[in-house]
Amino acid sequence: MKMLLLSSLIFWASFHAEAYEMKEGLMGYMTRPDGIEIQVQSGGCTRKEDFKITTEDFQAFKELTLYRTRPDECLAFVPWGTVLFFSHQELGLKSGENFHFANTIRISNVW
């Protein structure tokens, strides 16, 4: 019985640790001379390392997509989310290059 319980726990843990990837709704973004600040929802534990960005080249611009790779399961009240900074180099952009986000813009659920 203990072996079955242990096996079940190991199976659940490996399933729970599977790759989590969700297209993030953005609360906003702002360009800076050296990169882009992106505002995202947070429960208090959101970190830059919890995201990946893909870049797709089009003729006149680049399309960026931000994916959350680890859910924020914290329960802090952070109505304005958190701001993450990504340099042009991290995004695969040149300074002044045209881009847009494929992500939707989300408004905080506070109200």
C-alpha cells in the first residue's frame, strides 16, 4: 500500500512539474532606450525567470509573444501587477526597430 501511495505521489509530482506555458495577458508595456518594460499580473511571486519571449520576423516589424512558464501561486494583493524589464538584446530587437506584441492587453481584475 505504501509503495502504491509513493508511486502515485511521484507520478503526480512529475505530471505537475510538466512544462507550463501560457500566453500572458499584458497589463501594459513601455519602451525605453535600452529595452522594454512589461507590466504583468502578479500574486507577489512573479519573476522575470518565469517568462520566455518568442520573436517572429515579418517584413516591416517583429512580433513578440510573452509566455508565462511558471504560474504565480502566491496570494498577495498586487492590483497593479509587477513590471519586468527586457533588454533589446534579450528580445532579439535592435534599438528603434518596429515591433508589436501578439499578447492581449488585460486590465486588472481589482474592480
